[in-house]
Amino acid sequence: MYVYADNAATTAVSKTALDAMLPYFTEEYGNASSLHTPGQRAAEALLKARETVAKAINADAREIYFTGGGSEADNQAILTGAVLGARKGKKHIISTAFEHHAVLHTLEKLEKEGYEVTLLPVHENGVVTPEDVAAAIREDTALVTIMMVNNEIGTVQPIAEIGAVCREKGVLFHTDAVQAVGHLPVDVKALNVDMLSMAGHKFHGPKGVGALYARKGVAVANVIEGGQQERGKRGGTENIPAIVGMAAALEEAVGKLDQDMAYVTGLREKLIEGLSKIPHSRLNGDREKRNPGTVNFCFEGIEGEGLLLWLDAKGVAASSGSACTSGSLDPSHVLLALGLPHEIAHGSLRLSVDAWNTEEEIDHILAAVPEVVDYLRDMSPVWDELERGVTPHLI
Ligand SMILES: *Cc1c(COP(=O)(O)O)cnc(C)c1O
């Protein structure tokens, strides 16, 4: 048995999404900007997809801008906040220390251009408080950008409350909801957000396509100069098959959201219970405030990379932190933001399951992980010192 438990990194395209996409590669290949019939059919498909995506998050079709993925939507949202703020002489941006690199690296770029960035603490439980946000807002704050669900540890942020604080203070608010859309209820009005990012491949749509929601009245900044596509905010011929596929996947996910959330939460609870039995292990992030499918554990005395390779050999696809950093030996910036020491932040395991996983697969994971942890600890000089009391246990 080989279990895919890395759905926070990416997911398979669903049959519904694939079937919706296929005609747009072959018969329906028109350019949505063309005036002839094939072109107009493509334009119609584009409009329908825009309406479907909008409906799924309680927005208006004119508030949806298609992008080339979640990272691009994050870039566009932050750039929008920066440009609009600068016009009023406001160049302060608030975010958190554990955002995705699409956000953090965009903020670093803006810092070099003279913006000032405040990164809020996420506390030991991996949750930002609305009070922290309120206290950080200044006269010159242009934008607050805080993710809805953290991609490494799965904690859910109080977005509606933070949005209410921003609204009261008249500050633009963006949320990176890439890990939330399709997995949790997302209603842009109830969440009090001005902008929100999503990515198709995190909810069984295709890769390389995403969307930015921007509330009516928010003048979105251009990311790609070109033609008049996406209301002139993103030039380039629209990727109709991908956009249609993302819309179909989202409609499907939202249609069975309640049922899937209950089922996936059950799988997650079983994982947490089983993995907590491993001695000197630690669940990272708040026990309750987490999305249905993501768990993140540290096992003292072992190193994340070895754990992942051995789990792969035992038939479990997992990840240590985010896919973007697991190729490097740096400890996770997310776990460091929780205040974990370097030794522990190195040894983390993220398992992200969803409605495609089965109970049997969870059993397989719960057999494989303790076996691999034991094996690696037996070989680990660090574990040996911990067990002999030479160094104190940290977990
Ligand atoms: C995956 C992810 C992104 C990036 O999305 P891409 O479509 O891969 O560019 C951004 N933010 C979060 C929270 C993510 O999980």
C-alpha cells in the first residue's frame, strides 16, 4: 500500500475537473478575446467559471481575477495594498512570521523599496489574535495580510475577527486562503476580507491556476502588462482549460463540504491520537483551531529528512513543513515562529489527508510512523545522549 498524505502540497485533479477541462484542449480551443464563434464560446466558458468561483465564496463574478496560481494571487494582493497605500503616503504593512513564502518574500521585496513591515507573533499555538492586530495598526498602515490556514501546521486564524478590526480602522485586509478554500467554509462577506487568494491544485483542480478575490471598489494592481484580459489587471491569453477545471473542482468540493469536513476530521483525530502515543512526540499548533486534514508532529532525536525518506520507502508520502523548503536543511520558519528550538524544528513531520484518504490508509500510516521513528532513534547519537541523560529531553 502506498498512501498519499501530502495533500497540503498538492492534490490529484478530480475526474469531474478533468472531464470539464478536456474539451477546452481540443474542440473548444478558442481565444476568449476573439470575436468569432469559437472565441465567444471560450469567453462564455470563462464567464461561467468566474461565476462558479464567485458563488463558492459568496462573491460577485466581477470581483474574481484569475491568476497563475496561489503565489501570484498573493503577490497581486500585496502589491495592490502597497500601491493603494503609497498613494495616501501609507507604507506600513502588517503580516505574521509564519506566512507562506509567496507572502514573506513579496514583503521582503517591498521592504527594500521603502515599506515598513511588522510581522506579528503567532504564539506557541500558532494562532494570531485580533488584539495583536489591533495593537499593531498605525496611522500609516496600508495593508494587513494574514493567512487563513497555515500550510505547515494547519492552524486556523480568526479571520472574521481580524477583518472586523481592520474594517473598523479603515485598513485593507488580505487573507491567503489557499489551504482553506475547498476544505473549510469560505464566505468573503462573513470573513470581512477585502482580498483573498486561492489555488486550484489544493482542492483537486489543476496546477498553475488560482484566483484573487478583490472586493468591489478595491483597485487591483497589474502584475503582468499586456492585453485587456482580467479587466486589464493581468495580460495574457486566459488558460481556459485550467480555469474551467479549477471552477469545476471548487464547485464539487463546496458541494460536499460538510460531509467531507466531518469525515476528514475523523481521520485527523485518529492520526493525532495514534501519533501522540509515540514517546517524546509533540503535536505542533493548537489542538482545536485546526483545519480538518493537517497534522504536524515533532519527534525528538530524529531529523525530518531521514524520516521522510524512510516513510516513503514504507509507503507513506509525507512532508516536513512546506514542499518549498523540504529540499533544504534549514529548519522550518513556521516552527521557529512557534518558538520551537532549532533541534526540534528540524525534526517535523506533516501529514495532510483529505476526503480521498481511507481509514485503512490511516492504519497504514499509524503502523509505519512508530516503526520508522524507533528505527531512526536506534541509530541516532542525539537520541542516545537523550536516553542516557547526557542532554535533557526537550519534549
Ligand atoms: C500552496 C500555497 C501557496 C502557493 O500556491 P501555488 O499555487 O503553489 O503558487 C500559497 N499559500 C499557501 C498557504 C499555500 O499552501
